[in-house]
Amino acid sequence: MNKTTNSGERIARISSKLTALRVEGILFFDMKNIRYLTGFTGSDGFLFIGEKGIFLLVDGRYVTQAKQEVTDCNIIEYRDKVDGIAMLISDHNMKVIGFESSALTCDTYLKLRNRLNDVTLEPLSEEINSIRAIKDIQEIDCIKKAAAIASQALQLVMNSIQPGIRERDIALILESKMKELGGETLAFETIVASGYNSALPHAKPGSKEIENGDFVVVDYGIVYQGYHSDETCTVAVGSVTQKQRETYQIVKDAHDRALDAVKDGISCREIDRIARDHIEKAGLVQYFSHGTGHGVGLEIHETPTISSKSADYLTSGMIITIEPGVYIPNLWGIRVEDMVVVERDGCEILSTVPKHLQITY
Amino acid sequence: MNKTTNSGERIARISSKLTALRVEGILFFDMKNIRYLTGFTGSDGFLFIGEKGIFLLVDGRYVTQAKQEVTDCNIIEYRDKVDGIAMLISDHNMKVIGFESSALTCDTYLKLRNRLNDVTLEPLSEEINSIRAIKDIQEIDCIKKAAAIASQALQLVMNSIQPGIRERDIALILESKMKELGGETLAFETIVASGYNSALPHAKPGSKEIENGDFVVVDYGIVYQGYHSDETCTVAVGSVTQKQRETYQIVKDAHDRALDAVKDGISCREIDRIARDHIEKAGLVQYFSHGTGHGVGLEIHETPTISSKSADYLTSGMIITIEPGVYIPNLWGIRVEDMVVVERDGCEILSTVPKHLQITY
């Protein structure tokens, strides 16, 4: 993604909201939002967008990098972050400042509160959390590329999922293949969970060996130019019982129905309900212990949230996952996940591994 | 590490502090602290240690895992974290609660504040941040093993650092080797920064090819049983100028002098001063733009901080890095880092790659 193409436009979008939000400026602390708004890829610092100017403040480690990466901001070095914030605000004599409350620790907040006792600090998080939800065309291209790399890698290593190989070795082979194909870093720690481990939705790959009759849940993704992919395949090894086959189909159908409903304007709660209802009809809803999906982008979990409590609505250009699952404690689990871009009348699926039940021999 | 061996003793150590801290209990939010105290390795949840009991609260994804991993706590499932905290505190009619303010977002804090307006929420962070600083023997063994895996991996792939290979490919080969040797996950994103990139202390490995005459800064680490390693080697490729050779020696000597001073009871500020003074005498202190080191353990950065502003003192059993560096903008940079365990009269070095100037051909 050409960062300089969009950073001015993205900053302007924030600047235009200051009056409506009744603040003189907004402090950003989330490094992904800072990257989105400025192009800066360092791991620490903060950004101020306000009437008095745009300032990116970083510590000594990042001054050179910030000057290379960022063109639309004044770059200032600080020694201590709280000092840096306090000085910026008092030097410019500002009195009402919005801040990204979801990305600030309570500790730093209380220190700032103490230092700036004549300044109103207005927590903004919902207003800000959604700024990255709708992706532009360059972003969609990056995520599409990340998804393609990941899916291709899994298909190339699928035949390694055999009795006798350890979960962690499958993860390692898959991760190496994703990087070999151009992936930057892992989108998250790869999950390879087999047999009874597959009943843990977030298991870590361990030294358990794959056995005949196992379900193997592989939840994996890679980062391309900062953008994440996310996909889950559940593969059967050697043989499946009738019960496993039926349950797989229930999860797959829940996934397909939710996917079919995705389009601009629908509520995220409705998408979750469609998946959950299908699993409920099969009497398995108590084993579907998480939400149906989430946005993906510069972070692996972004706005919107697709769950029974979500207040979000889908909009064209959002990239989301659809990932229902059923986990029978101590026996086995199944999750089927695709990543899609929301369109006016439907969606485009970005992850490309087929989701019918695959049995490796 | 056998988690069940120590979790009772560690929780008891916290419980014994409640009276002195004048709270009825403490809410923990940092997942590494929760792992340290209970053995739970999930990625979300919170822990309450109080007079009324020990409670680990997790969402639906983690109930089964928590029951498998944790023996010393009551395990409770929540749907919403703020609801879960509020109910726990009000059900037990508690009025003064300490909480881990460095690990709670301001957003959640403000929601809790709002829900629990008759409860005093006492921010505790310095009291808590140091609980993991002194490692027990099992922890030291894990970190020693992580360091040994990492150092061995680098030595096995050292001869790949050749003109023509890309930075990211060196990172990939090194990462695969560390995992092959038994490493769990990367301790952090590997840095392989060559030539002008080496002047950026936190550069990401890119598609730049290694060239003759480059310094290549390799900052890398692996996780073993949850515990991190951290080491940096700066390797010269093909040839070095007299200036590069001299500057390497200055950084190496600063590193050695700081290392020689490490022992129980010394202030972290003094360690930083020793390294910084040596670099200052060479007229290069403006290019040493970060602290001298940090604690390492379940996280890559832990208490203590070794910098000119640190208030910490070294104590036997702490594991720290010593990592001075000099970065000449747009030209090249050098960092030399070892990880050591503090002892009564000195330290034991855990990272094992020799730190004299190595030139690969």
C-alpha cells in the first residue's frame, strides 16, 4: 500500500470531526490507527490531530524512522510519554482534548489526569474504533493478497496432516510456507488443535501427535503490508464417525447461511443469529461458545463485531470473518471460517481453501 | 515449568500483601501475571485474589482450558468482562478493591468506575509490576533453555549472512531454526537490519539484500514454556572500515563494563551510567538513543528498567539484558546484547554467541 497516497485524506477525515466532537484535538495511542493515519510503522509513540496542527511524537528509537515514513506531521521527540503529551497540550494552551480511551492504559490516564488538571480529557473510543472498518481499494488488495498467500500455503502443506506428526510441526511447516510465499509475519499464533485439543477453541499447538480419527482445527493467517488474513479449516484424518460428519455439516451449513446473508446494511446481530439459530436447531448451541465473526485489517480483530450483542451494521468495504464452531468438551471441535469483503448485494470470499469436509489419508 | 508447583505459593504471596495495601482484594488483568499466578495460558480473562476467595473469570472460549490448567481458583464464566467484574465485587459486597492499572484500558476503567460508584478502585501498578521480577529456579531454567536454543540457532545459520541474501530471508531461516530446535514462538519480531537499515534500532527485516561492507544487526529471541530470550549480535559482512571497527569496540566495551558491574544491590541507573559514560567518552552518546537494558521473563520487557531514569535496583534472580548501541543515521548501527541472571556477586550470561566482532565472508 502506498501510505502517502491516503494519509492526508485520512487525517483530514478526522480533522473534519473535531467540531462535532467538541474537542480541540484528538490524541491517538493505538499504533495501528497511527499507522493508518500517518504511515508510521514503529511500535511506540502518539499522534495528535488538532486545530493547532498534526504532531507525531516518538521516543529516540524512532525519530529517524518517523522522518522517513511520515510526511504529513510535525515529528517531535520525547523522553517520557506523559511529559510529551502534557507539554504538547500546555504549550498550545489547549483545554478540551479527545483521546483514544480504548488504547490508553488506566495508569497513563491517571498520570495525565493528574498532570493536566485544568484540561478536559474526553474519552472517545467508539467514534474512533470504527475509522478503519471500511477498507479502501489498496487495503482490500493487501488483505486479498494475505488471504491468498495463507490459503495457498495450507493447500501446499495439507498432505502433511497425517497420523504421527505433532501439532506444532504442522504449525511450523505452515508458517514457513506462508512466509516463503511472501507473508511478512504471522497474523496471530497459528492454532493446530487435534482430537480432544480441537474442543478448545483457542488451543496452542503442542506436542500431541495427530491420530487417525482426529479432527484437526487449523486457524491461521499471515500479514501482508501490515494487513491480516484469517481462515480456519477443520480437516478429518483417516476416518470420521457418522456423528462427526453430521456435526461438521451443521457447522458448515451455519457458516454458509451466515455468509449468504452478508451484504451492505444488515445488522451484525442478524448475521450471528442466522448462524446460531442453525446450530441451535441441531441442539448444539451450548457448544457454540463464541461470536460468529469480526472485522479484520491492520489488526486481527477490528470493528465490526459479529455477535448476539453487537450494535454494528455491515457496510460495503468492511472485511469480516464468518466462523461458527461447535466444541464438544474432551472429544473434538469443529470451526469453519472464511474472510469476506462486504459488497452492496452480498460479499466476495477472500480465503480460498474449500470448506467441504476434507479427509486426509 | 510445572505450573502447579508454584501457583499456590505465588497467590499466597499476593494474599499476604492485601492488608498492607489496604484493599479487600486485587483484580489482575495482565494475562502474563495471570499465567504466573495461576498457570492459565489463555489470552483473555481476569483474576481476583481477595479475602473472599480466589476467582479466575473467563469467557466461554476458555472455560474448558481454565478447568484443565488451573487448580487453585474458582473458575467462573462471564459473557461481558465489565459485567463479570461488577457482579463479582457486588455479590461479595466488597468496597475497596485494588486493580492492576497498567494492564487495564482507560475505557474499561471508566466503565467500571461508572458501574461501581460506591466502590473505591485503588490503582496498583508498581506494587504489582515487580512481582515477577525475581525468577525462581524453574523460571531461570526455562529462560536458560530459550537463550540456548536461540544462540545455537544463530550460530547454525550465521554462514547464511552473505552478500545477496535478503534481510527477511535471514530472519525466516533463523526463525525456522529456532523452532526446529524446540522454540515455541518468537519472543518478538526478529530484527535483521543491514547497512543503512542497521541505523534504525527497531527496523523490520525487509527485502534489502545484504551487501559487502554492511553491518547486520540481528536482534532475536524465542519462547520456551512461556519464557522469552533476547540477544543481539552485530555481524560485519566481508569487510569493515577502521571507523566501523573502532565503533564496534566502543559498543562492545560499554557492554562489557556494564556487564561487569551487574550484581545484587546495584542501582539500574548506575548500570546505565557505566555503559553511557563509556560511549560518551568516545563522543558518540547522542547516537545511543535507548536504555541499556530491561528485565525478561514471561514478557520480553519486564521489570526492572535499566535506564538513566530508572528507580529500580538489581536483585539476585532477576534476568536482564545489557544492550548498548550506537546508530549513525543513514550509515550504520551497532548493538551488542546479552541476557544475564543477576547473582550475589556478579551475573551468569545466558546468551551464548561470542560478542567479539565477527566478519562473515
